[in-house]
Amino acid sequence: MIRVLHSVSNMDRGGIETMLMNYYRHIDRSKVQFDFIVNKKKPGDYDDEIRRLGGHIYQSPGLDPLHYPAYLRFVQQTVTADPRIRILHAHNEAMGLYALKGAEKAGLQVRIAHAHNIWIVRDYKWPLKMFCKRLLPGAATHLWACGRDAGIYYFGKADWERRGQIIPNAIEPETFRFSPAVRAEMRARYGLEDRVVLGHVGRFDVRKNHERLLEIFAAFLQLEPRAMLVLIGTGRLEQAVRAQAQTLGITDHILFAGLQSNVADWYQLMDLFVMPSRFEGLPVVGIEAQAAGLGCVFSDAVPEEVLLSPHAIQIPLSASNADWAAGLQRMLQQPCDRSAGAELIRQAGYDINIAAARLQQQYLQLSGEA
């Protein structure tokens, strides 16, 4: 049995973390076991499950330039302490360089940099992140990404075309298959039986663009006065979004649902999934929503690769709120066979049962165990 050491922020219910857990649950853990380096001290939502599945969680010194030497020593010691760790798989965007260099220092022969996005936020860390990004291809032995756009953004077109590989953000399609009974039960539970329900799943951060989503929804209410917006997730911008809802006078039309372990059931009660993100790699929630048979409206900042269903479209972020609202209304008026969603996602190559077997075989081959 080999162990793969994944470097992450922490194991909360974000897109990257959910993707990793999908794979983790479906691999043969007698052959490939996952461990996790976490860089935040806050416990993650998946920590208990990871330990039940046999994984270890290692707390790093943190992604701080001042901690860089200590970080390298930490990774080196973690890797050398367990000879079963044969692969380092970094998911920290540009800052994954820290774990990759530490693994290189430890002599680990397989070091994977995995790109999950197509943009880096221009905050105070931006210069450091851009510097680290340039060094990623040299520190990694393998370049993986959720999609082509993310791979090119993080590794450059030449390196991506020569060495890149797409690892799908696969899901369990049957979990999300449309269920009229679950839909009726969920809508009754939350008093949404006679409402047009728009839904969004995502962390409250700059990337997800909740500010624009609320503006679009306010315009949509002019067309559908009994509409409701369901927001699933938490994050540092949640209070700002709640304040914006009050300013716009739409608080009574928004359900802040928080974190949910049964997200699949929440897709059932929705009528349309809306994601006006500022940037994305290839969002897992977009795959899930289409598996649930939902019509989906994404911004043009989300890669076209997410458009797997004939009922998924993009609207430019440059379009007005009124144009977005009209687009949402048109999508709702189109006939949509929701029962076809799960099979469509399976045929598109996003079935975790197939994808996990392939990933497991790759890990074994890379470690010389296949």
C-alpha cells in the first residue's frame, strides 16, 4: 500500500476538498491511502471522516514567507518519517510551491502540482504568489489540472501542452439524480412549494461574486416577484452579503442555508442554478447541478468546459443585471427533462466510480507499484 500526501489549505467543504473526498471515498484504500498537509489551524469539516478512512492530517507551520525554511523542514520530516509516502500532490495553487520544494528536498520522486483555478486575486500576497507560480513547473514532476484553462494559467501553454493532464472533478452521479419525492419534501420543509427557486452553492468570497448575484436577483424579482434565492455556504464575506440584501430590500426573498452536508437534496428543490463567478477553474458544484438535471447559468468567466448539458449557458459578466434577469427567465421557460442529468454527466466522463479507478492506477504506476 502506498500513501499519497495531499497539500491543502484545510479540509472544509470547499470545491477542491469535496473533489478530493469524492476520490478518497472511491479508491481502494488497501492499495492507495490519502494523507493531508493542512496549512490552517482551523479544524476542517472532513477531518473526522479522513481519520475514519485511515488518513493522517499533518499541521504545517503555515504558508508565510517567514516560515519557508521551517515549512521545508516540516515536509521533509513528514515524508521521510513514513516510507509509504510515495507521492506529494499539491492543491494550494501558486503556494503549492512550498510543499513541492519540501518534497523535492526529501527526495520524493513524484511531485504533482494540481491547478484548480484560472486567476489569482490581487491582494497583498499577489506578488509572492506570482513569483511562486513561475516556479511551479520546475518544482513539480507532473502537471495536473481540473481543465485546460486552469492548466495553461498556472503552468504556461508550452509546459501544459507538453506535460499537462486533466483530472476531472468527478462526482457520484446517482447521488444527485433528480427525485420528485425529495424535491416535494424539501420544498415543503422550507415553505417553497409555490416559489421560483434560484440556487447557488459556494463559499462567500471574492471569487464567487455574491455581490453581483444579489444585484441580478433583485432585477429578477421585477420579473418574478415570488422568486426565492437559496444560498448554500459560509465565508468571510457572508455578513457583507447579508447587509447588501437588506440595502436592496430583498432579505425576505433569500434563504441563507449555511453549510449543508446533504447538498444533493438542496439541488432538488431548486429550479435554476446561477453562478456569476469572477473566475473559476472548473466548479464541482456546476457538475453536481447538471447531474441534478438543473438548468444552469454561468458567467463567461467560468470555463466553457463546464457546459455539459444542453440546459447550461453562459452570460457575460459585462451584461446588465436586466439582461441577466431576462436570461434567467428564458432558461426557466425552456422545457427540461431533469431525470436525464445523471446519465448525461456519466457519459461526459465525470463518474467518480470510473475516474477514481483511473486515478488509483495512475498513482500506482507513478510510484512503481503497478
